[in-house]
Amino acid sequence: MKKVIGLLFFVVLLSGCDSDSAPSPRLWIQVPEIPVAVTANYSLSDINIDIYSSKDNYVNEVNPVYEGKLNSEGTIELNEGIESGVLYYVDIYTDDNVISNWSPSSGAFSSDPLESVSYESNEFSGIPITVFLVTNTKAFLGEWSFVGYNEQLNSYGPHDRTERTKLVIRKDFSAESFETFNGVSYSINYMITGVSGDASISDGAQCSLKYVETLPSENGYPYIQLAESTIALNIEPRMVIRPETNGRLMDFNDYPDENVFYGK
């Protein structure tokens, strides 16, 4: 009997030691540097970091697990509210959104553009997760109002065009153009496949897109006619923010192959 009690005590003692030695779930992140274009304008401790436990919360910016700033070394080590096996969505940005980590995942093995901003706890790692930042790209986010067609970049002759109202760019890297023609409301949907800031802060930013679909359908949409049986479609849509307007004017070369100005 004493041997049984002794064995049980030994097992309980071992399990207690294992529990004590297991590290608590942790999200440990480091931003190694400020982008070269704006090194003189910001320090690492100027940068905000918000952490969300779901994609929807990240996109809608609600119910953050954590809101704060990086320290002077550009790191944060968070234990409170972190669970193992949970994918956390991390938003890193300056107050003016000039610097951020808002850039989509790309490549053959990436099925979700938000993979680039999501991380699992890394309590068993001896080094932090490294996050590199970009400039100007977060300026694309939000609602843009139609300004007009950029006639200087469009060599096509006169043709019917839709009445455009707005372009909405969302944090999940989706973009949606709202247009009407002959009383029909159209929604042209895209996914952003890449964003890039140029070498200088004054050079603005651009992003590439992939056309997804036109709703309710493409029937009746006034595409440009190149020939009697051919319409013009742009398989590589692109948006460019004009730097001289402080990020408030955007030139969109879209899927219908129109060059369109949108503003904020």
C-alpha cells in the first residue's frame, strides 16, 4: 500500500513539474527597422500595434486583444489574452498610416492574402517573429469618390461609359467599384495581389489587382469595342496614388480598361 501511495505521489510530482516548465502562450514580434524612405521621420516607438483574434475583428477593427505601441527596440512580447493554436491578426502602423504592415501574401502557396498579417503564438521559439514594414500602402484603404476619367491616358474614341459613384478598398485586400448603366447597378470586384511603395516617400504607392467578378453579371456592361467582335479588357488592373496630392487622388487603370480618377 505504501508503495502505491509513493508511486502516485511521484506521478503527481512529475505532472506538476511538467506543467510548471511549459511556457505560457506568447506572441513575440519584432520590427527590425523603419523603412529607408522615412527613417528620418519616425522611430520604432512611434509605431502602433493592434492584435485581433479573428479575421473579421481585424477587418472591422473591433474587439482587439491588445492595443499599444512597439518599444524603442521595435518589439512586443504579449502573454495576456494569447492562446496556443490561435491565429492572430496583427495591424502595425503609424498614426498617419504612412508606415504599416498592410501588404498581401503572394506566391503559389498562398491562398489567403491575409496570411501576411497573421501569426500563431511562438512561446517555444528563441527568436521573435520578424515583421518588415512598407510605406504609403495603407493610404489605399477606405472609400474613394469618382472624380473623372483620365482622358490623357486613354486613346480610345468616344464610347458609352458607366456612371461611377465610388470605389471601396477594404482591409481584407478586396476592392469594389460601384457603377450604373442604363438603370442597372453594377459592382466590379477585385482582389489586391500586391502593394508597393517606391524608394522615396514623395513617390507615392501603387498596387496590382486581380479581377474577380462583375455583379449582377457582365451582360449589358459597356466595354470598349476595339473591333466589331473584340472588346478591351485589362488583365492586369493597377491603382496608383498620386504623391503630389498627399495621397488624396488615385489613378485606377481597371478591368474595363478605363483610366479613372478617384479622390478622397
